[in-house]
Amino acid sequence: MAHTASPPARPTARPNNPRFSSGPTAKRPGWSLAALEGALLGRSHRAKEPKARLAEVITRSKRLLGLPEDWRLGIVPASDTGAIEMAMWTLLGPRPVDVIAFESFGEAWATDVAKQLKVEHRILSAPYGRLPDLTAVDWSHDVVFCWNGTTSGVRIPDGAWIAPDRVGLAICDATSAVFAMDLPYDRLDVVTWSWQKVLGGEAAHGMLALSPRAVERLLTHKPAWPLPKIFRLVSGGKLIEGIFKGETINTPSMLCVEDALDGLAWAESIGGLPELIRRSEANLAAVARWVEKTPNYAFLAEDPRTRSSTSICLSIVAPWFTALSAERQAEAAKAIAALLEAEGVALDAGGYRDAPPGLRLWGGATVETADIEAVLPWLDWAAETVAQRFATVPAGE
């Protein structure tokens, strides 16, 4: 299986910002450490001014996203993982649970439901690149799902499959969808995310949004299992309202709070949610135009309607690559990502460790479309360069 093509020509244009990580993601255009100069460091987060900053993150996030007025939004520990697990541990139990799993994080929430909480459940799964049959969901059950598969590049296209008269709760992990996709809050009951995704914030803080139906469940249901302190949203039969006013359960980073406010201010300054969505969709469109022409790559998401505009996952389909064994494919994909990083044109562009071998480019709103367009020829160059070695050198040498 010789690869006899001459060495590929090195592209000349380079991205201004080579950061394409899917989390933490690229900072907003023009960001510098100067954005953090007003951070209230060395202060108690319970003091008046720091607490006001925390509350400001909540109010500005609600306004930017268009969350319904009667929803509650709070800052919680442990990033999106903490937020979604807080929701599952406090809300699940009264009804059977349907878990929709089409990538690594959905599979993790399915494990929580099946092996940790051990509630009656069904798992509706699909391989990487596809969605399960959403019409099979039973809305007399509670339903746990990711809106966008960060590790698969597959997103749910709309909320038409969610019953408006549902009996169960719709619990949505939306961490790589919020601020980049139009979510149907009238069809959702719990939405979780983290700061380090679409607005490029720093990590470790989660956001938990609750509809009135979710709050009602909190007040009427007592879980059968012990709840750690950082999961407790109810005390003495009443909602701990302070959580939704900036009184965090544990100590937050005021440096990260300042950075989150900077990202929100930037989003507001460019036109709010519509412009954030437009920027992300433009990044996806740029990749789609290139995929139509390249012989080396294809979208991992098979259906164009389900292709993520944030976590853009690419399969390697060059004939030399598909002829390799599964083990060699994994090695070759890592070699391509390593070459892109060594060239300084695409940092952290390797596919997720549990996903099929490939590449992943973050296309959220903080990424400039010009940088996406500049990096794409480098992806072809890297594939063709790596082919010179993998298509001619036997395994183990």
C-alpha cells in the first residue's frame, strides 16, 4: 500500500488565533488580562460587592439568553458536570427515566442513572454521528439528554420532539449549545451549562436553570439517597433562594466571575444572542464548504440537520487512512493533530478520546470565521503529510 504522491505544498496563510479547543475554548476576540483588572480579589464572596458581581452574572445571562422571567438561574460548583448531576440527584426518582445517549457525556449521565441512582430507566442510544429515535421517548418519564454532543459533533435540531404537555421533566445538558443555538425553553425544564464553552470563560463553575415545574418537583420530592452539601437546593422544605441571587454553595473564583462578566459584556456589545448564533453558524458553514471539496475529511455527523456549529467533529476519509487497521487509524489521527499543534496552526484539535479517530474544531462564537477558513488547508496538508509515513511504513516500525 504505497503512497507515492509528492510531498504536499505547505499552506501560506495561518490562523491569527490557533486555539480550537472544545473546552476551555478560545477567549473572545481582543481579550487580554486587562479584562480582569477589576476583579474583586482577596474579598469574601459573601461581601456586598462580590455578591453583586455574582448576581450580575445571573441577571445578564438570563437577559442575554432570553430565559423566561419565572425561571431561576444559579451558579453552582463543578462546571456543567456539577450542574447536571445536581439536577439528576435532586430531581430524579418519582418517575422512570429515559436517558438519550449519543456521545460520551450522554453515556456518562446514563451510567449515573443506571448504576449510581439505580432508578427505573431506559437508555435510548445511537452510535457516534447519529441521534437515537427521539420519537421513542416516553414523556410520562423524566428525560435526561444533551442538546449538543460535544464529543460527537451531533446536535438536536429543534424541540419539536419534546411534548408540550409532558408529564415528566426535560433535563437538558446544554453546555456546548447555550449562547450558540436557539433553545426552546418552553419545552425544557432544566438547562445546565458552564462558563468555559461558547463565551470562552474560565472553568470550574456551572450554571443551573430551573423552570417552575422543576422547582415544584424540588419542593414535593425527597430523594431516597443522601445528598452532598454541594447538591442541596432545598432546606426545611423550602427552596434555597439565595443560590439564585448570587449566594453560591461553595467559594467561587472572583477572577473567573470577572472573566464571565467580560464575556457577557462582549456578547451584548456585538448584538446579543442572534449575533452569537450567526457567528457560530458561519463557522460551520465555512467547514461545510470545505468538506464538499476535500477528499480527506467528512463530518462525523451524518445528517446535515444534526451537525453541530460548536463542536465540529471530522472523520478522516482519505483512502490511505481507511485502509489502515483501527489501531493504526488511531495513531494516524493523533499524528495529524500533533503535526497541526507542532506547526502552531491548530491547538487541541484532536478528536475526543472515546470518539472515532478524527479531528475536532471548536466553532463557537469566540472563534473568528477567518481563522476557521485559514486552518482548513492545514488540515489537508497535515493529512497528506502524515500519509507519507503511515501509508508506507508497516505497523510497529
